[in-house]
Amino acid sequence: VQVAGTMSLDNGWYTHTGSNTTAVDTLSLSNVSDMIATTIQAGTLNLSGGSVLKHPETGASSVYSLDITVTGNMSINGTSTIDVSSRGYLGGYSVGNNSSYGRTSGNVTTNGSSDNCGGSYGGLGANGGGTGSIGATYGDLTNPTEPGAGGGGSDNWVGGDGGGLIRLTVSGTLTNNGSIVANGGNGLSYNGGGGAGGGIYINCGILSGNGTVTANGGNGGTNGNPSGGGGGGRVAVFYTTRTFTGNVTAYGGSPYSTGGYGGAGTIYWKDASQSYGEMVINNNNKVPASFSTPLSGTMTTFKTITISNNGKWGYSGTSTVQ
């Protein structure tokens, strides 16, 4: 779809899936409008009045993301959101996934979480208190390109789906007074592990507003056996000027009963004037297993590393802070 002028949704509903691009001069969503898309190119983009922008739900044979490029300015008002929560890789026994293992990187069950355990992405999912396996973390903390992994299912009880993937490039000012969300889904009743938080990549000129950016892990299912929380996702934010005063989080999810808390995901900030970025690992005082936010590599350089509120970082390789 290509619109030379303005495309407005006023209490409207619009779906544009597949590999197609929605290209407009000005895109405006207002009055509780709902838009599902995969690729958007716009000169100006405004969300207001409780409107929601999201991508389709990932399936066993299809992976989606929401890729937005704005050559001018973009604004999200206080009641509106970009929300791809529970739209990432499928949890164990989630519709379309006939395995107890949640789907993970590459949309496969190999290295996924099983039997009550939370899904992993930036942080490790947690054990559900049984014999299930915890999936591996994956992805680049500076450039998230995949959604979050699903939580493990058990005895046909469903694990939470992972959070989806948002990639947002704004040449001018991104004003976020609402929310940008890619949280993992909660496990369903009894044995479902929480889904991992998803991926959020933001690259903008000026970042302003007082809203939220979240890629938190989902909680374990309730009312049955113990289940683990999902690991936090990955958030990377690049900017030239930052006046944003809101919260950015990638917390692990909470367990049920004697299950464990998911590990914190990663948050990466990079000022265009800096040679190196800043890494933040914060788990909101939820106590996960040791080394629940593992990183590996031959060389990683940061300007600062901040680990707080029961974030637990494990590193294999060489890391430099300067």
C-alpha cells in the first residue's frame, strides 16, 4: 500500500501482513484504532487516543517483526502503544507447536525450554522445579533481530509465547509518552513456563517523552505444579540527544510456587557521540539463579556497565570498560 498524502485511522482497524510495505507521507492512528503491519515507511507517524500498533503473531512456520522507518518525527501519546507482547516464538504446546519445548532462535525447538521452565533470550528462563531443561540465550545485545523464546509446556499445558520484535528508526524526534512493549506471555494454568521478553531496537535523532519501553519476561503459570518465569528480552537504543525520562526495562518473569525467577535481559544505550555504549542489567529485585544473564564473545567494550537489583551477569571472554 502506498499513499502519497495522509493515511488516517480514526476508530479504525487495518491489517497489512506478509512482506508488503505500507508507505505513506503521514500516518495517523487515533480514537482507539488498531493496526497490524510488518513494514511501515512514513514521513510522520502519530499514535493517539488509545491506539495500538503491532505485528502479526508468529507461528510454527512464520516469524514476524514490526519494522518502522520514519524520515521525520514520530509521537506516541500517553494512552497509545506499540505492543507486540506474546507475538514471538511459540511456547510449548501453544497452538501450532506440538512439542513440550518452547520454540527459540531460528523458530525451532532445539535449545528451547521444556517442562515448566521459562523461555530465554537476553536472560535465562528459570527452572520450574522439575526435570525440564532451560533454553539457551541468543542474539546480539546491540542489535536485536529476533523475538523472544517460548516457555516450556508440560502434559499439554501451554507455555507462554515469547515477546515479539520491534525495530524502529526515526530520523527526527521520537516522543514516547505512551509505551513500546515486547513482553513475554505468561504460562497458562498448571505447568506452563513464562515466555521470554522480546526484542526492541530504536535508532533516533532525539529521544524524548516520559513513557515506557519494556521487554520483560512472562510469569509462570499458576494453580498447578511449580513453573519458572521467562528471561528478560533485549533492548538497544541509539540516539543523538536524549531527554527521555521514562523507564526502560527487561526484567525476568516471576515464578509460581517453588519455580525460579527469570534472569534479567539486556539494555544497551548508545549516544552517537560516544565510542562505546552503556549496558544495563536490572532485575527489579527478583532473585534469579547465578549467571542468569550470560554473555560470551572474544571482545566486548562498554563505556559503562550497570548491574543492579539482583541482576546477575556471567561472562565468558574478554570485556573492557573504558
